[in-house]
Amino acid sequence: MTHYDWGSGAIVTPEEPKKKKNVQIIPAQTDLKRRAVNFVKGFDINLSPEQLEELENVVQRSTETFVRDVGKELMDCRKIVIGALGDKSRRPDAIAACGDLAYSVKALGGTFQYPLMTQIAKSMESFVADRTTANEKQLLVSQLHIDSLYVILASRVTGFGTTVEQATVAALTKLAERYELPRE
């Protein structure tokens, strides 16, 4: 059936509706299921209390390693940023180090019950993204992000924190937005 198109002023004939294609659902292969669950060495899908406790212990040990490793990375990155404040030639390396740190903390923070660190790292990552160097104020903003991450880690603030921590995240995000330009 034709109709008048008021926008173009033309008489339009609608297209024929297209036939729907048949969709085939392919079930997962049994060997894929076996590899995912690892029946030989791993755990069954339905975990027993002993297996659940064993997995919790592994995660706890991994959390300690995470805290130790990220703490060292935060200290190293802070030293690089402080060194770059006085030496403009070191600023590109400082921005690259901040980007790498932000990416790794953002990715792993939530896994180890530090979602607050993930929020701050996300703010820092977007602040240094596509940046090759930074001015002094921008380096100081990066340093504040690093210091905040370190305080959260040292204080073992798990979860999303209190209103004070959330206000800190909001302030860091606003600070990053304020000093985002110029991008160099």
C-alpha cells in the first residue's frame, strides 16, 4: 500500500517484509564442558563445603599477594611522578606508568574486594588516557590519585567505603575533569 511522505513530498511504496532466517541452536560440546569444569583435577560444579573453603583460602592468599604487589607498584609510580615534576623529559614515562598502574588496579580491584580502588583507578585511567605528557598540575592530579589508592590499600578499606571515601572519589573525578586540558 502506498502512502504520501510529508517530509519529501513523494508517494512512497513500502518494501516487502523480509523472511526471517531460521536459527539453529548448537549445544555446547561435552569436551568443552569437561575442560571448563576440569573433572580430572578440578572442582565439580556443585562445590562441597570443603572445596568452597579451599577456594576461599586460595582467594585470601591471592588477596595478600595483590595488596603487597599493588602497594609496591603504587610506591614506584609515585616516585616516578615526583621525579617527573622536576624533570620535564621524564613526564612521558610518568604518564605511561600512571596509565599502566590505573589499568591494572582498575581490572583487579573489584576481584579482591576493593571496588573503591577500582573507581579511583578508573578516574585516573580516563585522566591519563591518550595523553603523551602532562604539565605540573596534571602530574599532581595523578599523584593525588596514587596517594588515595595507597591510603585505601594501607587502611584495607574493602567495599565501597563510607561517605567520606565516596566524597573523595567524587572530588578526584572533578579534579581530573578540571585539569584534563590541555591534552598533550
